[in-house]
Amino acid sequence: GAIYWHHIFYAALVGGLGSLLAWRIMRQLLRDAIPSANLIAFILSIPLVILGIYCIFPHPFYDPDAVFVILLSVLLLLRLERKNFPAWQTYFAGILTVVTLFIKQNIGIFFLGTLSLSLVILIIVNLRRKETVKGYLLLLAGIVSGLAIGVLIVHLTAGFDNYWFWTMVYAKMRRAPSWLEMFSVYQDWSLIIWILLFGIGALLLWKNEFVKSWKVALALALMSAPFVWTVIYLFLDADASERAERLVGVFPFIMIAAFIVGIFGLKQIRGITSFLPFILIATLHGVFLSQQLWGSTYAVWSLLLILFAAFLPPLFRLSKTGSGRWFVSFAYVAAVCFLISGGFYLYANERLDYVSFDDGEMAHSKLPQLAGLSMRGSFIPDFEELVEYTNREIPMDDGIIILPGEDLFNYTTGRKPKFSVLLFDVTNNPLSPSEILEQVKARDIRWLIVKNELEIEVDKTIDNKDQILETLRPEFKHIESLNNYEIFRRKLPGETDDDEDADDADDTDDSGNSDDK
């Protein structure tokens, strides 16, 4: 039913399982490739306690869910490859990889596209080596079958043309950044320093012909510099946003380093493992299509740590040392740095700095549907006042439109939406104010609720609430002013606004709050 606790349970459960999958993937990648593989995999998985897929934004959402399916798919692919690809398991694993595409398109397209390309390359390589390609063909067959099943389901329900327009064309039109913007993550000047230090460290490992421990230590210390810098910076700048920039800036460094090391690793192609760094790098760029580096990283830290683990075996082979103790130290330093700087990042809630949730006294919902929901400020009591009013004054079958939107309203009240748009945000609302008015008339929307103060700070993604209200206002009569909501009812034929009601409704300041509140 309409209860809140399972949202919390779901985010916690899937978040924990995501970290578990990431740990198992790292074990598979490092197994038989580097000494102390289990220990290193465990060390690198520890930061996911605070940077897991649901840790930064702990609410059921499609980005973490898409990453979860990717983690499950990658683990299955690595395990099946070790077992020489059992037929039916391999085929259904191929189908599973397609699921990500239907959860979040930008993530799924890049993941599925690079995976399919990698499989084609592996088939060509194995044919030239005169080795079996059965497993890779089965995976491709599963991918094709999964796509066919998905397209058929969409065609029989929403309609494929409709689906394609709203999930691809419209999304690209409203939110997709330019390629220049997406690759702006590499414009940070400090990247030159980190890559240079990484290159010097790799060169020291490569030229360490006599296996001198101090050279290995120095090389790995140089490679650790970007991670250590995120911790050092905590003592240099108290600004939480600047601290977070240093931490998030590790993404492009690891991607460049993994790409370079991965290129050298292709000299000895070892199945899907050899192409995994490129698959993950491409997937991360697909993620950045949404909100670029700063806004899109909250659900993909597990992919970054797997990427980090993926370039350890090539580095180990480069070092010509039979001991893995230095690489344990390298992993330990990186993990500790991620824990410390990631902990500050999580505590500061910088990823959620667009939300006003840290002012005022803590309020707890008294509604049974929202038991467990807590937030500072008056948003929850104000919302509960709205629920009480609508339950008392507005018939259940009457159509309601809320500006700019209230996510919990229909969920909490059990009302069936009568209007096609529930959030008047640039990513959700395809209608102009005049088209909204036409839909209001066509769908017999009888009530208009306007929210004054918003949890989300003013930004460019919110449509012009005032412009929409100005267009709709002549059709509605102001009925009631609640603490944070204005209630309007559709005018009856021949009905006009009372002067007092009209003055109350129009007497608002620029922030959307009534002057008398």
C-alpha cells in the first residue's frame, strides 16, 4: 500500500547489494592476476560504505538502479567466462544486460553499445586464433533477444514511436549537453599534473629491472598523489563545494589512467576482462550526458573503484615484482583517501546543495502513509495541512493541477491524476502555458493548487510558474490560502472573482510567498 518505509528499505537493500556486487567484481578481476587479490578487493570495497549507489541520494531512483543492473551483469559475465560460458546461463545473461537500457537510456546505450562492440572484437580475435567463439555468440544472441523482447513490450503498450520520442528525442532536446560540455571534465589543469606523476610512476615500474623496492614505493606514491591531494585539500579550504570538486575531479584522472593502462593491456587480450575498462569508461561518459561530471557521479562511485581495480593487474605485470605488498599499500592509501574525503563530501550533502533541507526544526510526518519521513523546516506540516484540506474539501474524482508540482500528493491522498503533467519542470513538461490551459479545459480540471515556497532552490530547470499561473488565473477563483499553498477552484459559468479573493491571490512577493505570511 501507500507507505513510506519500503522506500527506505529498498534504497538500503539495493545499495548494500550494489556494494557487495562491486566487491565480488573486483575479486574476479584481481583473482590470479595479482598477489593478495582478496585483500585488495576488500580494501577497495570499503569506501562504498559511504559512496555506494544509494548512499549519496538515498531515494529509489533510476540512476542507481541502472548501475545496479550493470554491476550484476558484469559479475555474471566475468563468472560465466571463467566457466567457459554455460549455454543457457550465458544466453540469459545477455538478455539481462539489455535491462539497463530500459531503466536509464543514457547509461544503458553506452554500456550495451560498448559491450556489444567488445564482443564483436573478441569474436574476430578468437576466430583468428582459431579459438571458440560460442560464448560470445550466445551473449550477442541474448542481447539481440533482449532488445527484441523489450521493443515488442513497448510496442504493445506505450507504442515504440511514442517511447522513442519521449525517452530519446525529447530528452535530448531538453537536457542533453553538447559534446564539448560533456568532455569539459578534462579541462581541469590539475589533470596534467596527475597524469604526469602517474606516467613517471609507471615509467619507474617499467624500468625497475632489478626489482628495487624503493623504486616501486616511489612509483606507487606518485600514482597515489591525486587521492592524497583530496585529503590534503580538506585542510587548505573549508569550503565544502571546493572540497567536493577535488574529490569528484578524481573521476577524469582514473578514466584517463585506466584508458592508457588498458591500451597496453590489449597486447594480451584475455576475454571480457581486457575490454572492461573501456566498457566502464564509455558507460561513465554516458552517465555524464545527464548532468555532466558534478551532477551525475552520485550513483557511479562503484564503477570508478572497479575501474581503479582493473588497472592494477597491468601495473603489477609492469613492475616485474613478485610481491604484491606495495600494491596492497597503494590500494590502502586510495581507499583511506576515498573514505576521508568521501565522508566529508557525504556529510556536507554537496550533491544535494540545490535542496533547502537544513534550516529549521526537525519535523516528522504524522501521516500513516509517510511514517518515517523527516525533514527540517515546515514543509512536512504544511504538506499535511494540504492533505487534510483536500481530503475534506475536494471530491476524490475532481481533477487537480499543482504548480510547480508536489511529488507526494497523489501518492499520499490516493488520488488518480487527471492531468498528464505532474511536475512542471523543464525535463517533464512539454506543454506551453497556452497548451496547459487547453488541456485544463479538455480534461475538466476543477482545482488549481499553487505551492509558494519550494524545497528546490530556484534554478533554470523549473518552468516559469508565474507565467503558467498568469495564463490559468482567469479560469479559476481563489478559494483558500494555506500556510504554503494557494487553493483555486475552476469558475462556474458566469462566476467572477470576489474582489477580496482576487486581492489575496495576487498579493504575493517575488519569492511566491504571500505578504501576510
